[in-house]
Amino acid sequence: MGNDRRPRWIVATGAGLLAGLSLPPLGWPWLLWPALAVLWGLVAVGGGAAAAVPRPSPWAPLRAGFGWGLAAVLVSHRWLLWLHPLDWIGVPGPLSLPICLALWLACGLAAGVLVGGWGVLVARLDGRRFSTALLAAALWGLAEVWLSSGPLFWLGLGASALPADRALAGLASLGGAGLLAALQLLIGWGLWRTITAATAAARLRWSGLGLVAVLAAHLLGLALVALPVPAAGSDGDSAGGPPQRWLVVQPAIPTRQKFQPAQQQRLLRQLAAAQRQALLPDERPGGGPITGLLLPEGALSLGQPLPESAPLEVLSGGFRRQGLEQRSSVLRFAPGERTAGTWIDKHRVVPLGEWVPLAGLWRWSGLSAVGGIEPGAASRLLERPGGAVGVAICYELSDGSALAAASRDGARWLLATANLDPYPAMLQGQFRALAQLRAIETGRWLISSANTGPSLVVDPGGRVAAQLPAGRPVTGILSLRQRSDLTPYDRWGDWPLLGIAALAGLWRWRP
């Protein structure tokens, strides 16, 4: 037994490293599938296996799943280390790196525990059976959906198909990221069953079935994302009204300098220049009037008015007070107004970054210069006269079900606003992949407005239609079309996946 543990642990950790590398920004699902096949092989044979099959230790599935999940998250979330140094928020230098390492390791340990528990369940139910595989895959997908609505989730298997395999990602319009995660697991299970088949004939049969299933999934997804989408600059749209053209301001102000008076004045000068630029005629082909201005998360300080009044709408990240509470919000300034009239507050606030438990007793703002933020309402729908918009502030973009609900309630396009500094380009790539996934799920155009990037527009098929240069202070016009038609995921959310899990459970426990 002692000689068996180390190789299984090493294999599980290696497969987890491969899985972490396969996730965005790389987004190569064909690297993920063998990593999942290894995971299935390490956890699938357990208490339900036939007596003739040698059984590993009852703890083996837990250890294998733990090592796989730990390695995958440590690789895919290594951008957390770029929080260091934390001296700009008052953390002493000797404590900064240990705190960042502890946060990074805590995320990996949480993932290890979850995947380890999943492995124990698979082993108990005999993962060689397709009914078990279907149930386990559906439960994994539902777990990612559930976690994405809470404070401790960013990226999972549901986003692994982007940006490289947009055809497979097209299935998200049917069942969201949860369905994509379940499908990836089933592909990995089929690959494992093919490799471990007892005879050449069985391997041929499994490989044939697997190839047909994967090809069919890609053809269906390709058909869904390849449907013609009218150009953003053409007249009219599915929701009625002309196309919208937004002037996006990308300040590229380092977060560690953001609240210095000089940087605040620089930002206001950028905004005033953008307001004046938006009033100038656009003589480029396909040009037209500017709908309004977009600024990223946290662009305006608490109570900050616009530097000038202009006959244009402004949607800007900023801060406001609700009673004694401070909120991080997207503020809407009506044309001609310098103070915000409506807003939508951030609902998913970052633990220890923005929201600090018992902050009044700790006297600590957290791992951010804007600590002490309280969450707002769960709805992501911002009403505006020109058409409602679904809003995701920062890592709310990982919650696809909330944006699908906003689309169902009337959102005609999506706005993702973020800071993403001081993190590396790796995080921008993950943010871009999630933006593509949310556009596919909801069938909506999506504009991202970020401090350092990515500032871009994505069409309903998940194609990046235009993007501003990352890391540079720049303004640019991004065009979109409003849409009112609903995808299956908009209509039904994750209920189909829940139904699959229920049917798989009945099938598994039938006599």
C-alpha cells in the first residue's frame, strides 16, 4: 500500500497541472481531456467495483482528487501572486508575500477538497458505469454554477473551451457553463474508457462512439455560433432602434497610484477630453453619433461629479454611499447631468479585498485601497431609456446565470466593467474568455470597459469584434446592437442540467 500511494499522487498532480494549463487564456480543451481521463482513472474504481478488480485504498480517490484540484487551481490562478507587494495598503513588506501565498494556497486547498469529495462519490458509485459518469459530470457542472454565485469562484471547466474552441463553446447557449463543464468531464470519461478497454474490439467501439459524440457536439455548437449576426454598424436590430456606439475610456492608471491627487486629476482630464471628443462628428465610414461614454470599475471616487456637463449619457464605475454603507457601483449620468441619477451596485464583493468581516472591530480595510464595500442587490439589470443593460462588475463576470436572468428580464446588451490592475496579462485573457462565454450564453453583444484592458466588444457568437490596445491610456469607439431574442439558456437557465442530474441519479439507482 505504501508503495502505491506516491505514484498515484504524482500522476494526479501532473494531470492537474495539465488541466490548469489548458484553461484560459490558453483555452485548449484537447489538453484538458487527457487530464480528466487520468482523474477518472484514479477515482472511478472504488467500493462499487467488482470483486475481481483490485481496489485501491478507500482514501485513494480523496487523495487523487485533492492533488488534481490543488494543482489545477494553483496553475490557473497563479495571477493572485501579483498582489504582492501590499505595502500600498499598509501591509509591511515582510508580511506581504506570505499573505499573497496564503491566499493562493487557500484557493488551491479549497479546490482540492471539492474535487477530492467528488472523487469519493465517483468511487462509491463505481465510475465505470455511464450512469455514474453522467450523474457525476452533471453534479460537477451544477457545483460550478452554484460556486459562481458566491464569493470564492473565478474560473472552472465551463470556460475551458475558449478562446481556442468556439465551436464547442457554442453549446453554452443551450445550457451555460455548467453544461460545458459536464460535457468536458464526459469526454474525459469516454477517453479513459477507451484507453482501459479490455480488448481491441472494445477499444475500437469506445473510440468510435467517442469520436461521433465529440464531432456531433462540435457541429451543433458551430451551428449555434455560426448563425449570421447583423453587423453592429448596420441599421436596425432585433430589439428595435439604431445601433449604439460607445466611446470607451481606458485610463490605464496603476491601482497602487489610483488615489493619489495627481492621478485623480489626470483621470478627470481624460474624462473631460473624452466628453468633448464624443461631440465631434465622426467622418469614418459607418460613423454616426456617439451614444455615450463608458468608464471602468472604480473610475470615479466617492461622490465625484463629472468634470463637465455634456448632452451625452455616461456609464462609469464609481463609489457611492447608501446610508452608512459604501458601495462599488456603475453610475449612470443622464445627458446634461454631472451627478448620477441611477446606478447598479456590485453584488459579489471580494472577501478581504473589498468586504472585511467585522471591519469595524478589525480597523483594517482589507487587501484593497477601497475596503469596506458592502454588497448591493442581486439583480444585474440596469434600466435606462435607451434600453436596459445587464451589468457585471469585475469578477461578477464569472456568474453566467445572473446575466442570463438579466437578459430574461429585459437586458438588451451586456456591460462588463473591471480594473484588473496590478494583475498580469494572464488574467486579462481569462476575463476575455469569460466575456466571450457570457455573450454566447445570452445571445447578447457585450462591451468590456477595463482600466488596463481588455476593453473590447464581443458579438453574440463569441467573436471579439474590436479591442483597444491593453495597458495603454486610450479611448476608442465600440459599436453594438441591442437584441431582445432569448437563447435557451436565457429562458431555462440551469434547469435542464438539473434535470439531467436527476434522471442520471434515477438511472444509477434503478434495480
